[in-house]
Amino acid sequence: MTLEASPASGGGTETQSHVFHRRLHDFSESIEHALTALLLVAPGRALPRLFADLTWTQLAVALLLLLIIRPLAGWLALPGTGLRRLDRAVMAIYGAWLNLLPRLCSEPCGVCR
């Protein structure tokens, strides 16, 4: 059994299975967006309670980890990649997102292709 598509949707025919899968995909995307919103809001509601118990020592350790240890570990992990020093520094500080490598590198290299 086929369903006739309306002229507004571009014409053509679609099977019931295709329509069902499209609706199922749209539903799963809606659920994904709702859960993402929940994951963004929930930590925001918890942070004020967490900050109330934060000490200066804990803040210093967190800043040390974020601003020195993490970039240093990234810098030390990248020497065999063939990246220039500036490119290694950017990747060490911001992280190595593979889809952003070509935009971060100043020259195309073996890693970015």
C-alpha cells in the first residue's frame, strides 16, 4: 500500500514504512532535544548549592587542573602528529575535535586530511 504525497511536499509516493520511519526519527529527535535541555538545566540548578560549599583550596586545584595540567597533557600528547607549535598549542588548550582540525591548523597536514 502506498500513500500519495501531497503536491506541497514535492509530489511522488512514499510507502507506509518510510512515513513511519520518518515520524519515528522525528519523535526520537524531539526526545533527544528534550533530554539535552534537561541535562543543561539540571546542573545549573545544582551549581548554587555546590558553590556554597566550595573552598579556596578546591577552587585553586580546579583552576590548576583546567588551566595548566590539561593543556600541558595535551601538549605532551601531540608531538608525533606533525602539527606546528601554534597548532599544537591551540589543540592542547581547546581540545582535539576532529571535525575542527582543518580549521585549526594553519597548514594542511597528515592529521587534518
